[in-house]
Amino acid sequence: MSEVLILSQETIGRVLTMSDAIRGVEEAYCQKSTGAGSLFPLVCHVFEPERADLDIKSGHLAKSGIYGLKLVSWFGDNEAKGLPALFGTTLLFDDSTGAPVALLNAGAVTGMRTGAAGAVGAKYLARKESRRMLMVGAGAQAPYQIAAMLLAMPGIDAVELCSPRSPSRAADRLRAIRQAVEGLLGGGRTAPYTIAAAEDLAEAVGRSDVIVTATPSHQPLIRREWVRPGTHFSCVGADMAGKQELDGAILSNARIFVDDLAQAISVGECELAIRQGFLAPEEIVGEIGALIDGALPGRADEEEITVFDSSGIALQDLVVSKVAVDRAKERGLGITAEL
Amino acid sequence: MSEVLILSQETIGRVLTMSDAIRGVEEAYCQKSTGAGSLFPLVCHVFEPERADLDIKSGHLAKSGIYGLKLVSWFGDNEAKGLPALFGTTLLFDDSTGAPVALLNAGAVTGMRTGAAGAVGAKYLARKESRRMLMVGAGAQAPYQIAAMLLAMPGIDAVELCSPRSPSRAADRLRAIRQAVEGLLGGGRTAPYTIAAAEDLAEAVGRSDVIVTATPSHQPLIRREWVRPGTHFSCVGADMAGKQELDGAILSNARIFVDDLAQAISVGECELAIRQGFLAPEEIVGEIGALIDGALPGRADEEEITVFDSSGIALQDLVVSKVAVDRAKERGLGITAEL
């Protein structure tokens, strides 16, 4: 017998702030780096290739007192049925007793924690005086990435949005993305900023300090010769084998941090660069938790290209879900059910 | 956005009958044997050896239209805190969309499905005229095993209960077990039956037609020379490496079926018999689903010793959980939460 808190997407959207997510993701990275956080083996199942699959990511965060899992399914035929293709569900447990604590719709948390990841990479690796952000990809992740960046990097005041495969899409989506960013900022940013659409990716890359890539691309989008010295990249799009957003040559002389070494090499932005001979696994400096913790040094100078390869780990979801649970409890929201 | 049904242990106890569980477990075994049921990889994590661990078992039942997982944790220190050592939580999903369907306390289902497994083994392998059942082990599983057997094998009318390590325990527990069995039968058995305590295991074995073992033993409890021809064993105790309840010599000339071949060999009753040279893996006849389905022949004659090695598979939990969900919906029970 135990009491479980049920949090819907709507409730999580009301209680969880992007600043919470940023702090949570930093905490998850640090616990992973000190060994307080551990990942359990990944479960993947393909119901039908290219049509339906799922994975179960799970892990333990000793300092947060929780363990848990996130099951995410993708059913390609759902959109024709008027349903989302992705469903994500998170279960949290108390690590002192094993009792279940909460069931959450994982969607809202996934958006926030992924946005926070890109921003945390920039916060610890980008040049301090960075002012110009380029958001590559105008999909569902764009507002989360932009809002998180505007909170984590107060000096950034000019954002450009570029949709590499269909350049007009960024302009079409601009209004909706601006509104979504405002909503996610929730008054947490007072300094002014602009968000504009950029048609020419090469030119936009050349004038940016911080570039976040969040596309489903399987080919390099950004070429080495477009990139100016000192640029920081946070790559969040590549999260399965075969995905790639940067020209491997960019990685070959960059200072690279990752969220999880094994995963970056097998499914992250580093995967193809390594396979194509641009990068050796031992050239990756380390996991970002060790940088946040001060155990590894970050950017060496103002000229260096830095890269954060975020393939996404369950610990991010679990920490941020725990924050959502605490916030909901403070406000008496969610449904409590006897189990 | 989706609606999830939350079922507590208490609600499941009200809606789920042992007959439901028996039908569900047969269905799970058959789907496994035909390929409609599949198991996903097992996740195990040890927080601290001998003190706390967990596993996540998951799988898909195409004919039932569901997939899902059961997370079971064991925290040895819980009893000192007045909490159960085991917590089990089941999540079910719709296999046509991936949407979450239900969250259940797995405890009530685990008891029922494990009891049903022992009885299903006997139903398909024991001699039809079997009358005497011996229950080895007087723990939490005993009433589930006895009640399921009394439903699945109407000819059984005399049950003996034996606690091999502390013979007086069976007598001490008899009253509570009788009551629990009555509760589980819920009027589903009209023919009379008796349940008595047996002090001498060897003698009780020698007069039994059907023997169910459900103990945490790591050494053989039942010797070959005690067993009379034609006896059937359902072994449900061994579910992790190193556990054993039968003398390996019993398995060496028995007709053996298992719930899952790979699991029986690695963690079931067959494990040590194979390691000790009493049995070769290829001597196992097959999985019980193929016997239920008619694809494999069962007992050859009245003299043969038969064994069903049930190590427990997630598909049993998932099918029976689905039945509980259907029953609860019919009666408008459980808590429906927007996710």
C-alpha cells in the first residue's frame, strides 16, 4: 500500500519552470559524474521497423533519493488517427524503501529537460560575452532550447531561427515560437531579446556565438568553413545511430564534452564523426558533469570551438520529474491515488 | 493526453478472481508459444548486495493488444520500518497507439498469477485421477497455490501443507491459510476438500499425486526415493540462480515442461540439475504453452514423473493485469486520471 501522485502534462506545465529544469539537469549531470547517479541497461523493442517502437530508460539518483524509468513509444501511424506519435510515461520510486512515488506524463518534462541540456552546455562552454544564438531547427524543441538559453545565458540578446531543409519554415513558425518562448520564460527573463528568422544557414552560422542544433538530420547540416573561431555548439538532435548535424571536420579540432560517453559514441553527434575518422573516442574531453563539478577544465581560450553532445539520459528526466512532483505537492496539485 | 486507470491492491483483490488468473496465465503461455507474446530484455539492478535490488520485466502480448512492464523492488530493511520488503508496480499500454492504459499495484496480481501457474502445470501434466495435493512451503504463496489447484483440478480433495525447515510452522499457519484459500475460492469451488498440516515431508511426498513447491530453498528438499510413480511437480520457488527444491535425480528421468526455456535453464528449478549433470537442456520437452496449445504431447503414461518448472514471466502479469483492468472498468472501480 502506498500513495502515488499522478501528474498530467497540463499540471506539469503549470508547476515546472524552465529554471527548475536547468538546475535539475545540472544536478543530474553532476550526480552522474560523481557516481551518485547511475543508468540501468536500456530496453529497446521494435514492434514493426519504421512504424512502431519503444524504449525504456531507467536509472538511480542517490543524492535525490529516487530511482525510476521513462517509457517512450513511437507509433508512426498515430498522426493519421489524430493522436501524438510519441507517448512518454515516467514512474518514480523512493530509493530508501522502493515504494512508488509518482506517475507522470513524460512529455512536458522531456521538452524542458532537453531544452535545459542545450543551454547547460552553452553555459559551461560558450564564451562569456556570447550575444548571438542560432537555433537550427524550427520544430517542437526550438522554443524550449531558446527559452532555456535566454535564462542560462543572460548576455544572449539576439536569437536567429533557421530551418535548414525548408528555409521559409522558420519565418512561418516565428510567431508561434516567440509566443511559446515567452510562455516558457514565464517572466524569468527581464533583459530584452529578439528572435528573428534566418534564411541562409551559412551566413547565420558565421555571425553566431552559440549554435544549438535540434533537427532529425542524418547528414551534416553545418560545414566547417562557415564556423568562426570561438563558436560553441550544443547538439541535441542526434540521439540514435545514423543521425548527424555537424560536419565531422568541426568535431576534429573542437573541445568536446558529452552527457554520457558510451551513448555519445554509439548514438550521439560523435558517432558518425568517429566512424568517419574525424574524431577518436579518446579525444572527447569527458562528461559535462565533471566540467560542472570542476573536475575537468572547460574552454581553453576565446578561439576554441566547443561542442556539447547531448544524446539525452534518463537521469535528466528523473531529476526534473522529481522537481515537478515537489512543486505540485507544494501547491496541492495532481491526483493522489492509493496503490 | 490520455486517461489512465489506477488500480490499488484492494481494488484488484475485489475484482480479480482466481479463475480469471488461471485463464489469463494459460493465455499468456499460449501467446508465448505461438509468438504472439514476446519478452523484452530483463533489467536488474542491485543497490546493495543482500539488502536492496530491483528488476524490470517487460513484454508484449499482441493477441491481448497490450504491452507493459512490472517493476519489483526488494528492500530488506523495510520490515524493520513496518513496510513490505517487496513493492511491485505494473504499467500497461495499448499496443495499437502506445498510449498508457493503467497503473496497477502488482502485488495482488503477482500472488494470483503465481498460484495459477502451479495449477496450470498440474492441470496439463498431472494424472487426471489425482486426488492428493502436497503444498511444500507455508509462506505467502501457499493459499494462492492451493486455491488455484482446487479450481483447476476439481478431483483434488485432500491438501496437505508442509513447511520443510520448521515442521511446526504448517500447523501454526493452517487456520490462516484455510481462511485465505476460502477467500480466494470466493465460492468458485462447490466440491468439499480438506487442508491438513503434515509434519513429515518424506511421508507426505510418498502419498501425494500433485506436489507444489514454493519455498526460498537453495538446497534440494525432496529426495528421489520418496517420490511414487506418476507424481506431478509444479516448482514455483526457484526464480533466481542458485535456488533449488527438488533432488536433481527427480528431474533426470521426468517429463519436464517450463514456462520459458532460457529462464528455466538460467534461474529456474532446471538450473542446478543441469549444472550438476542430472539433466541436459535438450531433455526439457518444451514450453508449457506448446502443451496447452496441443503442439507438444504431455504425460505419456500413469507411471511417468512430470515436472512444470515455473520461473515466472512478465506475460503472466500483463495478461492478468489486463483482466483486472477490464473487470474494474465493467464495475466502474479504480481511479481514472488524465495523464
